[in-house]
Amino acid sequence: MTTVTTRATPGARDAVFAQLADAGRAEQVSRRLADAIVLGVLTPGERLPSEAELARRFGVALVTAREGLGMLREAGLVETRRGREGGSFVVPPGDADDAMLTARLRGLSLVELSDLAVYITAIAAGCADRAAERSTAPDVERLRAWLAAADFGAPPQARRNAGGFLLELAVLSQSTRLVREQIRLQAEFGPLLWLGMRDAELRATAARSATAIADAVAARDASAARAEVSALLSAVAQWLLAAKARIEAGGTIDG
């Protein structure tokens, strides 16, 4: 299959640059942008807004925005170039995001992680249910075309496309509230949620599940669409819980 870099919807980008609830922490600036980079909302080679513009959008002090960008540079997710065409540019996420995501996974309790999985599943299943009820034949054709071009063969592409598929379902639900909530969840939790895409077996499961969900939507079978989404996200949650157990035992994300 052809590798596709999924372009984020304007709503997803708005969610990335929304003002922070706690405006005094550079870590929040860094985390918001890092999550967007890992998820693919901000793409490799893209120039970020200036420090002054980031400070304005996030509602933080200039020095806070500067410190947040510094953390991204240290993590290897952003590079700063000098000169007339300079600025801070996104670089492809790789192993550099392991430490960030490991720390984030460790910081969540098992109860919090399970609760997050339940909530994300409820939203995604609702999107699938409404998509099956409301999608037209052209909608289904576009969904199948999108899925045919999606690549689940490697972790970075699988992370983008797994999250992108749920966003596509949200759009097909024709529910403004569901779309907004799915965008928020993907922007905030996507990098952690799709951490399991580094596992080849789970990537294959995600690809099969996406096809089955699309088939259920095409058949207007809302019950089957909900069940397939729930099964996929259950597998994702199980992987995350197992990864957390490995980390707590002194191991790494992968074992």
C-alpha cells in the first residue's frame, strides 16, 4: 500500500493551539506540541509559529513558549534554523519520543488508564454507530478510498492512520459534538493511545478492524460497527496496560 501522510483537519490544528488551562508551565507547551507531532497533526518539515505567536495562542509568557520549544529540541522533535528563512521546524518523530511517552504512561495509574480507554471507546463507538446510520453511498466510497491508501505497515504511518480513521468515522457521524470531541481526544491522547502501533501484530489487527468497520458502515449495521470499534480499542487498551506493567517492573515499553 502507498504511504500516506494524513493532513489534519482545521479543527485538529485548532485543538493543538488552543489556550492552555494552566498557563504557567513550559511542560504543557512542549507536551501539546509533541503530541501533535507524534500524532501527525503537525507534519515533518512544517514550520511552527514564532515564539511570540506561540505565546499569544497558548496564552503564556514569551519565556514559557521559548522553554517549551527548547524541550522539543532536546527531545529531537524540532530543529531551529537561523537566517532569513529560519524558524523552528518539525522533524520526524522516532525513538526520541520514547522517554516522553514512557514517562506519561508511568504517570497514569491503572485505574486512570482503564478509565481513559473506556471513555475513548464510548466516543469512537458512538461515531461508528452514527456513521453506519447516516452515511451515504458516496460517503462509504470515500471512506473505502481513504482506507485503501492508508498504510499500517510501519509504526509512524500506523499511528497517523489509526487516529485518522477514527476522525473519518467522526466526520461521517455528521455530529458536530462527536467530531469536536474526537479531535480533542486525538490531539490530547493520540500519541499515548496509539503507542501500541509499534507492535506488528497490533498494527495488523488495526488494519483488519478498520476494514471490518468500513464494511459494517457500508452495510448500515450500526451494532456491528460499534462492536468492531470496541474490539479494536479493547486490544489497544490491553497492550497499553501490559506495557505499563512492564515499565513498572523495571522494563521498557516493548518488554
